[in-house]
Amino acid sequence: MDPLSDSEVAAHLRRLPEWERHGSAIRRTFSFADFEGAMAFVNRVAALAEAADHHPDIDIRYSKVTLTLSTHDAGGLTDRDFALAGKIET
């Protein structure tokens, strides 16, 4: 799978306005009321990631969860990253 061009990435990001580009990845931080809510969210994301066979980097800081997506074997962002981000948004 080839990495997306800058214009393709920009078009995808317009559909996912809460996500931002961070180098060769996209990233979003989610906030929850407490650690339990954050962990419940992480478990839901884990199930989506397993189903997609595409796994984000996950940083948990008490009630905040930051997800970072990149297709490492393609060397950048691909449609897989944006497809999983879209599923996470729903």
C-alpha cells in the first residue's frame, strides 16, 4: 500500500476535523471523566483495531487518551489509517 499524497491527507482530514497531522501520522486526544472511562474507550478501540488488523499507538494519561495512527510498513499515512480513525469516531 502506497502512502497518501499531501493533498489526499488534507482531504481526509477535512472529513475528520478532530484529528491532526503529526509528521507521517495522524493524532487525536480524547478526554473522559475519569480513568475508568478512558480505559473503557481504549478497550473499544482495541476491538476495532483487531478487527481492522491495524493498531494505533495509544498513550493513556489518567482521563486522556491520545491515539496515533500511521501505516509503518508503507512509510506514512494510508487509507487504512483514515478508515480506522473514522470507525473510532463512530
